[in-house]
Amino acid sequence: MAYDEYLADRVRQSLKSKAAKFIEKKMMGGLCFMVDDKMCVGIIKTDLMARISPDHYEQYLSEKGCKQMDFTGRPMKGFIMIEPTGIDMDDDLDKWVQRCLDFNPMAKSSKKK
């Protein structure tokens, strides 16, 4: 299992309920949801990957189930991983998806033009 299909369905429903236009891309061994050609939220194994404002990084790390996103030995500021305990309830998942959508207009696109 590269990523949790049930969590992917829940994220899709959350994005749709917020009328967000998104596309899905398999990357980093998981699934990313792109909004406006920018990585917005994703799933790696059973964790939610949230792209959030670096201004809120420390605050969000203290929340239930949150941990640093660290693939290379250096945490990526602006990205947080949320374990299943932090997104078990739909309201919790919706909160994280909304935070990602709120930051998305300010996020830089990695798309080369």
C-alpha cells in the first residue's frame, strides 16, 4: 500500500465540499492533491501531508497527531504530517484541508513556466 485509499476518498470529499478545483498526482510514494498547479495536501502511507503557512508551523506542530515532515534529515518548514489520530474525525480532516486551501494562494508554484 503506497497510500491509504480510504483517506484519499475522505480528502476528495472534503475538497469537493469546499468547491476546490483540484487534480491528483502520484508523487513521493503517495498521492498529492494540486490546487492552482500547486501542491496543497497529500497522503503518504496513512498520514496526511499538509502544506501550511510557515508562520503557523510551530503552532500547528503542537496539535494532536502532528509531526515534522522529514524525508532527508532536514524538516521541511511549511509542511506538516498528521498521523491518523489527528484526522480520525471528519471535522479534524476538514480543518486541515481548509488550512491548506487558505495557504494555497500564497504558496509558490514549483511548476516551471
